[in-house]
Amino acid sequence: VIEAGYNNGVHTTKDLKIKNQTLQVTANDNALKGKDSVTIESGSLSLISKTGDGIKTENTDVSSKGNQRGVITISGGTVLVDAPDEGIDASYSVEINESTAETHINVLTGSYSKNGNKTTGGKGIKAEESIRISAGEVLVKSNDDNIHTNYGTILDDGNALPEEAIGQVDLTSPRSSYPLAKRAEEYLCALYAH
């Protein structure tokens, strides 16, 4: 049990690796922060942030050994993330699979978090470049995007879902306004161009 009243719960300036641990972390800021990377291979983790992110990386460059920094990898274990801001926030990419053990992830942000605000909140799983979910059970509840990449693609079972993919939109969801408006705008631009 880790109770951090000032800043981060568990923080390293390099790589943070967790294997076969039972951790309950409550932190004022980020529950887990590895500046270069965070890797969870197995265990049972309850990660609670009062004001920040659940799991976070910061650096985005390539190390002298050729390793990409800013990566969060969860390849096994049961992970509960409860954060008012971003649940999982990778400065480069997120990889979720079951290469070392069964993976069960539950992310609660914003008003779904016990420390969250009713009107604002962060994204559930966020990465600057890409998110790949190839196996495991992932449940995300947030007031903002559940899964968000700034420049990359979201992958599922190794199959890319590019931006132009039609997909399915839940018309009853208040979050549907953005994809519906984007489709309408793209349609109008295509009509105007022809």
C-alpha cells in the first residue's frame, strides 16, 4: 500500500517495470510515472490519482540503445485506474496484450472517477502516436475520448482502423456529435470539390 500525499505514488526518472506485484497506490498527482516507460507484466494493481493521471510517461526521444521512450506496455495482470485526468497517458504509444498473462484493465476518469468532476475529465487511454490493443479485456469510462491518439492509428487484433474507416457510430450517444459532424463536413467538402 502506497499513500503519496504530495506528488506521484511511484515515480522513476527512467523505466518503471512491474511484475508479480500486488499494489494499491493512492497519489495526489500521478499514481505511476516512468519518465521513459512503464511496463506492467503481471500482478494486481489499484492505481488512484486525486488530481492527475493514473499511469503516465513523459519523454518521447529514442535512447542511446535505440529504445523508443514514452511507451506504456501492459502485457498481463489486473489493473484498475481511477483518475480525474487521463487514465493512461503515454507520451508516445500504448501497447495492451496478453503476452505474459491474462490482461484485465478498468479505467475510470472524469465524473466516473471517485475524485473526478461532473463536467470535465480526461481521456481514458491516450497516446501521442499510437495505441495497440491486441488482446485482453479493456473497460474505459470517461467524460472525454475513451481511446485517443493524436497522430497514429488505433489497432485491434493487428488490424489497423484508419481514419477513413466507416465504422459504427452510436446515434444515441452524446459523444456521437463529433464523428457525425466530421462525416457531414467531409461529405460537403467532397460535394463542393466535384
